[in-house]
Amino acid sequence: MNRKTRSTLGLIGLLLIILIAGGGYIFFGQRSNINEKNKKLADLNKNIYDPQQLAIQFNDLSKRAAVLDSVLASRKFNIPQNLSSIKFYGFINQVTSNFDPLSNVDIEYLEQKPDKEFYYYSYKINGKATYNDLYSLVYSIEESKELKKIASLNLNNVIATDDKGMPEFLVNFNMEVHVYYANNDRFATAEFVENNLSTKPIYDAFYPLIRNEIPPNIDNLLDVQGAKLLALIPEGAFISDSKGNTYLVWEGEKVYLGYVTKIDYDHNMVSFILNKGGIIEKTDLELQKDEKTKK
């Protein structure tokens, strides 16, 4: 066998060895990888959807989400997700925007704490306010849509004066408020709508029934104390006060600390109702005998 033949046979043998080795690697070594890739391809083919079908599913899910959101919105309270600690300051500013000028409210942030599966911010609120302003503040905190609770509240009365020197009976207060939030949106609505937080005036439980402070006579009304009935006329009655000032009054006319309740022409008498620091008095002025004779 010559050299050329031997070389040709060697190359043919080497080629057969490469083919056998490559085929063995493909059929035996890569078969598991091919099977795994085919399985993944089959799974991907199962998740291929028609765009119209996806749109239908999206509409159905949107309707379900709207139903669930309406259920949450119908609840009296919601717990927002990841609430900012600054939002409570804006809430208090909005509630107190129409308060009496004598009322003032201060807020101090205290801390953040967990409460079971929720969290809350703690605030200290103190100041002084009229009774109805304080009631409005407490009502707004307790009835707000986003859950807020007063943890403690201390009250005591205080007396202030306005620009005219009139006594104002206020309430000093300090309270701790917890504002709740969650790390998820399970208890929050898509669109926040606040509850109705308006209140009507109520009886002031801190207003004293009997007071030492008597308001000054800034309107220069008739002071019945020491006054004298001068004359009765069809239009009313002439009365002079202790300083000699003369007033013409009629039934229903306002006087210092009260009103004219009745002008009795038959008995030559004028009757008044006076409120002296919570003590209600009925006072009558009669025409003197010498005045009757002159009449």
C-alpha cells in the first residue's frame, strides 16, 4: 500500500471518528437539554393569548376592582397606605381655618409605632379654644375617613377677654392623637373622599351658670340700676338713669344686661328682665306719685 492510499484511509478514519463522537454528543449529551428547551417552549406556547381575549379579561378585572373599591369606600373609616407624617398638619390646618380668633391649636410630632399589622404616627395637640371649636376639632379627628383616634384628652376652663373687654370662657386642652396607616392598600380606596366633618353649635358645658364677670356697658344702654321712670306715653316710656341721661324705651327694647319686657299703662309701671352674671332678675320701675299728679 503506497503512501497516498495510507494518507487517504487515515483521513477517512479521522473523519469517521469525528462524526461518531459528534453524533454521540448530540444524541446522548445534549438530549436532556433539548428536552428541557422543548418543555419550556411548550409552556410558553400555553401562555400565548389573543389581544382581544386579554382586553376582555382586563375589563372584567377592572369591574371587580371597582366593586371592591366601592365596598371600601362605603366603610366609615379607611386605613391609607404609606401615609406621610406631614399630611396630618394639613388636616388640622383645614379643620381650624374657621375657628374663633381667640382659639389656637399647636401640633407636635412625637413618634412612629407599630400596632399589630398596622402602624401609627403619634402627635401631641394642645392649645385653647371656644367649647364649640374644641368640639369641632375632636369630632373631625374621630370622624375623619382616614382612621385617627384620640388616645388621651385633658380639659380645663380658662377666662380670656376680647378687644372690647368682654369675658370669653375658653377651654384649655391637650391631647395625644394616633394617625393609622398600613404597608399595603387592602384597607384604602383608589380615590380618597373625606367624610362630612361639619358640626352644629352645642351647649357649652364649661360655660359657668353664675359668673363674677359683668360685661361693660360699651353701647351706652339704659342702666336700670338706680334709674327712674319719668313718664308713660303711647310710644313707650321715658326713663332717666342714675347719671341723669334720659332714654325713650318700648317693649322689647334692649337695656344694659337685659330687655324691657312690659310697659303697663294701667299700673304706671315698666318691667325688665336682667341677667346679672347668670342670675336672672325681674325689675320693675313705677311712676312716682308726684309724677302721677303732674300727669
